Amino acid sequence: MNGGALVNWGLVQVGVFNDLENTEYQEFLSVADELRSEYNFTHTFDTSYVPKTGVDLSAPAVRLYKNFDEGFNDASVSFYCLFQCMKFCPPNS
């Protein structure tokens, strides 16, 4: 998947994680389940699948791809929870 394809989805939260047992991965899935009707979510365990932006991304991390401004924002997964997700990507962004 390339960055252009993600932009066609509108706002997309992409989680990058080390493994299935990762706490941050489990939190991401919970947030995704809660907000899936409002946002697009996807995840990977391999950073080579994340579209290149010129800014390195290492797991665990969440990157928001968007079709405005600089095209993406990164969030620290260590502080990632439902509240942070809603602040990072509020409705009607």
C-alpha cells in the first residue's frame, strides 16, 4: 500500500507494532473497535509496509495519514489510549 492509496481513504490511523502480545497493540485494537465508524484504522508489524514520508517510524507508533497539511502526524504509542486517540484525530478533522 502506498501513501496515495491511504490518502484516498481520508483520515487513516496506521499502527506499527512489534507483536500481537504488545500492550499498545491491544489498546490500538480497542480504540479501533470503538471508533471504526468514524475513522479508518489499519496496522502492521513490519515498517516496510508503512508509506515513506521522510520521517522514520519505529514500533510501537501510530501515524495518522491525511490529505491536507503535511500529509501525516505521528503519535507516541506510549501515551496512546482512547482519550489520546480522540484528541489526536477529533471528529470532523
